[in-house]
Amino acid sequence: MKLNNLILAAFATILVLSGCQKDLEAGADGISLGTLKRTTGGDCLPVTVNGIVRVDSVLTNDNYVDVQVNVTVAGSFDIKSDTVNGYSFRKTGTVGTGVNTIRLYASGKAITTGVNTFTISYGLTTCSFDITVFGSGSGTALYTLGGSPGNCSVSAINGIYDVNQAMTAANTVEMTVNVSGIGTYIITGPVINGIAFNATGSFTNVGVQNIFLRASGTPFAAGTFNYPVTNSVTSCGFSITFINSAATVYTLGGSPGNCTGVILGGTYMAGFPLTGANTARIDVNVTVAGPYSISTGLVNNFKFSSTGTFTATGAQTVTLVGTGTPITATASNFTVSGGGSTCNFAVPVNPAPVGAATFNCAASVVNGTYYFGSAVNASNSISLDVNVTSVGTYSISSGASVNGVTFSKTGTFSATGTQTIVLPASGTPAATGAFNYTINGITGATGSCPFSITAVAGSPGFYSCKIDGVYMEFTDRAKGDNDDSGTPYLYLNGYTGPPTGGTVPQFQIFITNNNNAAVAAGTYNENGFLLPNGYRIEIDYTAENPDMSVTIWNTSSNILPPPHPPFTVTITSVTATRVIGTFSGQLTNTLQGSTILKTVTEGVFNLPIN
């Protein structure tokens, strides 16, 4: 009995010692202690969001968020977000002391589109980040990074990059991309000097356009660092120079009251973007020379900033450069921050003048097809040619509704000369037939242009597919042509846009019977030419390359020399006014020796026949 008691006592002692050691290493119950890294505003810092979130799509391990925690006591952790819009993020495990990056994986699926704000919890600390949810029909975009594989085509580097200063929404890099297929995109980069650049979003148009990479994190060293970014297909890089303004000692003139020596440069008008001429010169007194960073916050949608190096001490001036576009005509009051001091100045914003322009009706165009009973869409508009003689605001409209449809546009002429104003349509045609509209300049434009628009029976068509997995729509100017005179054929054609007349990308389907019979419902493929009562098909996809050249990807029946990639078109219904069906297969680029293929899947068409 005594031996058993001694054993129990020894075992209890071991448990106590083990428990004490466990508490020393991992806090109560082995749970780690620490804090989430975040900005003063509560944003996770840094945060890397990976993967695209779409409505009704179950999230996978490709959807994750990286956050950083500063662990003071090692141990287990359970870091998770709240549940927003049907999905959430979480990770459990163990972690050592110091700064650790934790990858939280998503679960669930989004219910609706929009921007969702999540709150991450760890111990007694929280931080937040945003996720954009896209529609279920938004496929992955097809695009290349400008400048790939060398230096990115950077248009602007925005914000101040200062050692130990957390990045904000102002820290962005604007760069170009060339989009050949619309859809969602994600661009990522590694963490270098405590900073990473990433971007997610959706391209709704093809062609060369600008996107913004957003910086996250806090830099810890001064100097110039190179940042590569990639979309997993193409890559490019750019450089960011970081300063250490904490080593410089200076005060702003007039601090903490009104800035002294303020001289404003340039003109400030509502609706007009600021240029390099828009500046604010202020006084500073330097006691220790070195790099500096001086800036204001965003007021009335514009701001001022300057970075540089003081090479001498004493009283001197700094010229802050303005960026942005004022929204309203009012006195905008700015607080300038730099060197640990602040001062204030005001910028009066004047109303924009009324512009002056005349109409060139002969060069103007009606876009889109107008269907009785169907609401107009983005393809329905009037492209109005105008000659601007003075900059300023304008308002152009067709006035009261005619047959349930109106056209209008307000905006600002920011330059003189000939240009095109697109007036979008709104409403739903209430009857079939031709109706007369008159476009008038209410303010800023003179003259009038008459237009006749015919509303027709039927419904808007659609024409879409996936090309190498990228969803594309060819609904701009999309239509069928079923010629039953001479040599009958069926021809389908459509573009991705814009409504004003882009010619690429374009998708065409051509079918004709060898016996000159009308093309009827049925299945047609590349092997039909030599069959009894044979037929010929030809499929052409015209795409724009990153260097702005054009390539035609093609397949056709065996009337032409091989190879002939497989392709099938199924017509489920064809009448005098409409054709409906599906298509899929492969296309090849004959200029490259027919060794490269594009795969077309989930093709559908439901088009009016004109």
C-alpha cells in the first residue's frame, strides 16, 4: 500500500512539473499567446488573398488568406473569421514564438455577389479584410501582363513608401494588361522587405487597360527593391524605393496651425482631373537633413504629397503635387503631415464651366437591336459625334420617352476637338415599328440630331462559349444569316464589343450543304464533306495578341488539306427568324504549323436571323 502511494505521489509530482513546464512554454492549456498584425484602422497587415470567389461555387484550398501573427508564447491556435455571405476562413495548428504567417483556408460557398468584409480573431485581437464575390458566369480571364517577361508597363506608383509605415489604400502600382478574354483575374507577388503587391477583379472588356496592384505590409529597410508579379501565365517586375524619414528632423511651417508660405499652383475645378501644375508650396524648417515624406489625406477626392531628400538644414520650401479629381465646388481643407508635425491649408474648388460643342449628326450611329417587350442592354446606345470648342460640363438627351426608350448622358468635356459621346439607352420598347427620336444638347452642346429606331419582335440573342476554359460572350452585333437563295448557307457571327464597333475578338460559324439545300436542324462536324448529301463547315475565331497583331484560329471540313481538328455544331432549331443550338471542338492556328490548339467548350447560340 505504501509503495502504491509512493508511486501515485511521484506520478502526481511529474504531472505537476509537466503542467508547469507546459504553462511556461505554451500558456494556459497549451494555447499560444500573441496578437494579429494590423493597421491602426484594424486592417490585417499584411494580408494576401488568393483565389476567386464566385456565387454558388464551393470553395477549395485554392481559396485562402495569409495573415501574420506576433506570437509571444508558443502553442496551439485556432484562428478563424466570422461567416459572411455563406462562407468563412479558418486554420488550426501549433506555432512558435515570433512573427508567423498563418494561411486560413476557406469553406462554404458565396450566396450573392458583392464585397464582403471579414473579421479575423486570434486571442483578444481582431483584424479585417475584404473579398469580392463575382457572378457564377464569370470565367477566368485570358490576359497578359504588360511588359512581360521584363519590366511591367507601369503607369504610376502611388503612395508613400516609408520604413516602418504600414501600407494604406493609397499605396498602389498602376500597370497595363492586355485582355483577350473577359472574366475574373488574380495577380500575386511575394513578400519582399515586408511588402507584397496583389490584385483581384474582373475584366468586362477586352483590349489594353490599366489595373491597380495594392500594396500590403510594413517595410523594414530603406533602399530600392524589385517586385515580381504573376498571373500564373505571364510575369513581369517593377522597383519600389523606400525611404526612412524617421532619421530626418524637420517641422512644418505654422505647425500646428495654418501652414505658412502656402502658394497654390494650377486651377481647381469640379470634375477636372488635377495635373502636374496643381501644386501647394509650404514652408519647412530642417534641423537634421535626410529623406522626407509629406502628404495630406484625401479631401473632396484629391490630395497632395511629396517625397524627397533634404540635403541641407534651415528654412526652405517643399512643393506638394496634387492628384485626383475634385467632385464638388467647395473650399477643401487639408491637413499636412510630415516630420511628426502638422499644419493646414485650404484649396478653393470652382464650379466647372459649361462646355461648348456642336453635333455632327452624319457621323453618329445607333447601336444594338431593340426588341419589343425586352429591356435594352449595354449594346443599345447612340454614338454621337461632337466637336468640342471649349471644355466644361454637358448634358445631352433625347428628352421624353418615345416607345418606352430614352437616351441621355451627362459629363464633362476635358479636352477640345472631335470626339464621340456614347448615350446609353434605358427602358423597354413598348411596341414594334419605327419610332423617331431627336437628340438635343440641354447644356454644353448645341444642335439636334434626328434618329429613327425600329423595334422588332422577338428576344435578344446570346452567343457564348469557353475558349481554353475562359468564358467569352460574342453578343455584340451577334446575328445569324440563313440565305435560301442562290447557294444556301447558315452563317453565325458575333463580337465581344465594344458597342461602337470593335472587330476582335470575333467568332464565326459557317455551314453549307453540298447539294445546295437549305441548312436545317441537325448535327454538323468536320467530317461531313465526303458523306452522301455531305456538307461543309468552317469555324473562325479571330483573336488579338498582346502585340496588337491578329490571329485567326480555324477548323473546317476535309475539303481543305489536313489537319482538321474535331468540331461539332448542333442546330436544335432553325426558323426564318431565329437559330438555336450548341457547339464545341478545337481550333488551330495554321500560321504556326497547326501545332497549337485552342479548345472550345460549352458553346451555345440563340440568335435572330436577319
